[in-house]
Amino acid sequence: MPELNTHLFPADEDDLHGWLLSGALYLLIEGNMRVGLIACESASVAFLKGMKIAEEVILPRYRGRGLAAQAQRLLRRHLTQCQSDASLMTGTILPANLASIKTAERAGRTCILKYQFLTA
């Protein structure tokens, strides 16, 4: 998505290493193939506390198959079983990132906060 290139940045090695050490990084497997990863961490977004999706990547050849939405649903189920405060899954998605918005909606997540600012 070229229009998002200046706004989205992939996680760096330090982020991935930190998530791996803290148990917040999950590999996405379909059959016996690694198809991507998802990372989440305890965080607050605005006034809401919950688990924030910090990174989600599906390898290009596996995109378009609903794997990201399925991963979010499975992650939420897993976190809810493991942690009582994990029932709220948050994250910030840029309005221009329509693919991620559709993924979140297919995963059963609802947009509740939007900020629109205009210059005076």
C-alpha cells in the first residue's frame, strides 16, 4: 500500500526479540507452514486498558485467505483463557489502511474511537 509507506513501519529486531522473550510473539502456522506472526502486549489506548496488537504480518503468498482475522480471533480466545484482563483487544489502525480495518472487523472487533482534526 504505497499511500501508507510513510506511516507504517515494520517492527525491528529489538521489538521482535522483546516480544519473543516476554511470550507476546506468536507464529502463525497453517498445516505445517509458517504463514506469519502476531504480537500483542498489555497496553492502554486512550482510556482503555487491554491487549494491544503491536504487529501482525502475513507472508504475501498467504494473504487474502482470512488468516489475519482468524489469527486475531484465536489470539483473543487464547488470551482470554490465560488472562482475566485480556478480554479487550485494542490497536490503532490508520483510516487509510482499509485492509487492516476489514481484517479487524472480520475478527469481530469494532471501531470505537476516531479522531478527526482540521487546521484552523
